[in-house]
Amino acid sequence: MSEFDNFLHRKGPFEPARLPNGVHLDAGLRLILQIDAQHKDTFAPRCISLPHENYSAMVHALHLPQMAIETSSAVGPFFWSTVDRDDNGSTRLHIIFRKSDVLKKGKTRGWELILSHELGTGITTGFCKGTPSSSISASIKQLKACAAEIGHAMLLPLIIFGHESSLTSDMRQRDVRYWLQRLERAISMRDGDGDEAYNYAKDLNAVNRDLLECQAQVLWQPPASYIAIIEYLEEAARLFIHMLPESKKTPVVEKFQMRMLPRLELYRKRWAGIQAYADTSMQRLEIQRSALYTIMSQKESRLNLEIASDSKKLAHASERDAKSMKGISLLGTIFLPGTFLASIFSTTFFDFGNGTDTAAVVSHKFWVYWVFTIPFTLVVVGLYLLWERRRQRSYMLEDAQLEQDIEAMEQQILDSLRKRTMSKTNTWVARNERKAELAADVDNDYGGFKEPVVTTATSSNTLAVPSINISQQY
């Protein structure tokens, strides 16, 4: 960072080279790169990757658009361009091209490109940064191989967009369609056509998780956003060639312009095809999700039927018990009067003559029996009523607890059936060999571009700058 100011103002080792007589500078690129941004908040809203004073000095020295700071919270792919005239009378094409994603493993992801192309001199200045998961490393490698076309301001944006439009999107859609076919066979319980068996054909939990994953993969890169970016790139390219002075319209620049527009049209057709393919996949996913909901509804109905059947069985059992108790009560009612009378007449208050013809004699103390019997009976009945009242209260509590247990059981069963549609567990299988080889190739391309560097097209000097991991609110 001790040479940062020298680079901005082209002093010291970054002083413009002295060209021989008859040689003039046709075009050039001065770019500050932060290829491997490691800070977790690199692309967080209202954060910049340089100290405030360095960022401000870079914007003013390189004539970058100051509005770039207002796009730090932009979501998804974003492109903006305009032509501006500074205080010195120089006409410049300003470009802001970026993409930032949400946190993954606690870190932000994305890339950012801020360019300012002076139409009169053909010099492009800018700031570019990206996380290790972005395609900035591969884009810079390709940029170095296209030095002859550096005079066209849209060279680097086109390269970056080309990497964003790589065959990975097509392969993801193909993989989703293949996975969707297996899901359709699993849900419809059809046999596979020669491929491996679907191991969880009857596991609704796994099927629902894969439906969610399929839908997430279909929506991974929304084609409509990239088709809109293509229109913005075409508009910027036409604006550039229209505002470019005749002295700068070299055959190389015009040839690149002619090749750029057909390539963007090719990207548009590809993304349109991906959009149509993704729409079909989404429709098929919705059909399978509806079918799966129908299966779940049938299972819930079957469960409710089983619960109703068990309840009915319990009701019948209770009714049978009640009928049995009625019979016992009836028998007790029949025999109780006789038992009661026998008990009374068997006491010493009555004398039946011991088998003689003497008339039965009732003791004059017979009232003692009633004096003790009536209070005792009232006490027993009162204790019974008190016990019955407490028992009814206990029954009410048990009934309330039973209702809660039934509701909890039903909720647990329904949650067990429905959680498979809400589960976020990823059961997506590993990618096929083509994707593994592609990922390996991309990793190899990223090798050797791990340190941010500051380069100048007018000098062979290269200043290695330590990784800038400072995030600061502007």
C-alpha cells in the first residue's frame, strides 16, 4: 500500500514510459485488482474493500463514477453505463457491472467492476474485485490474452459476462431434468427404464426434499436477469461506438464491435432456451408437488379414518360396559329390598315365637335401630356424594388431558407427514462426471491468481499488493 498513491498518480515506478519517435499510445488499461477477496463482509451493503481515504483517492485519480458507491447493496446481476464529460473537457464512458449474493458459510460472495474509459485517449481505468468463488481470475487470464482489443471499453465486461453465461447453467438444467424424471417415477411408482432403482420410492420425506432441491436448482440463475443484462450491454456498446472519435475507430475496434453484437445475440438465445427449459421444469415440478400433496392428503384421510375407527371401537366398548353395569344394577335393585327386610327381621327387635304359634312381638326399643341407622345412612350417603363429586372433577381433568393428548398426537402425526415438504435437508446427489471435470478445470484456472495486483498497460512494472481485507462503512 506504500506504492498505492504512486500508482494512482503515475509516479515513481509507474511513470509513463518514454516512447520512441513516431510511436504513440493507441490504448491502455490501468486496473486495480482484488482477485481473492477473503473478508466475510466484502460484498455486504454499505461496505468497501479499501480504507476510506484510499477509496476516495482512487475514485478521483482514476475518474471512476462516484455513483458506484450507491450500488453496494444492489442484488443480483447489475449493469449501468453512461457518457460523462469531466471538468477538463474529456469525454468518458462510465461502467458499473457487479453481482453480489447472500451469505454462504458466513461470507458474502460476488464480483464488482467499475470502469472509466476516456474516449479521446483510449485509456481505460478501473477497479475490479471478486471472491474466490467468482470468475474474476479466469476473466483476467482471458483479458491478458486479448490485449489487442483493449481499446474497446466493453472488452472486460463482455469477458466477465461470458464466464457468467458458461455451460454450467445448461448442465444444471439438464441435471435437474434428469433428477425430475426420477422423482416422477418415484411419485407415480413406475419402474425405471434401465437405470438404477429409486431407493426411496416410498419415502415421501426424501421425495419432498428432492423436489425442494430441484426447484432451487431451477431458480439458481434466473435467465430473465441475464437477458436484461444483454440488452444493457448492447446499449452500452452502441453508445460507445457512436461516441468514439473517428481517429479511435481502428479496424480492431470495429471488428470487435461487429463480433460482440452477434455474441451477445447468441447469449440471448441461449438464455431464452434456458428460460423455456426452466419454465417446463417448474411446471412439471408443480405437477409432481400437487400429486405428492394428494398422496399426503390420502394418507391423512386414512389416518383420520383409523382414528375415527378406534374412537368408535372405544365408544362401543364403553357402551357394552355401561349395559353390563345396568344389568348388575338391576339385579342389585331386585335383591336389595329382600335383603334389607331379612336383615331387619333377623334382629332381636322381633320375636316370632321360635316356631310356636305365638304372634310376632316387636320390642319397644325398636326405635334404637332407626336412631342409629338413619344418621349412619346419611353420613354414608354424604361421603359417597363427596367422593362422587371429587371423582367427577378428576374425570373432567382426565378428559381435558385426554383431549390434549389426542390433539398432540394428531399434530405430531400431521407434522410427521408435512415436515417432508418443509425440510431443508439437502439430499441432492453428487454431480455427474462432466460437472466434476468442469469444476476441476475451473479450479485449475484459478490457480496462480490468488494475490491482488496493480497493473498498468503503459509499463511492464507490476506492483504486488497484500490482500486487502478491510471492510469499512462509507
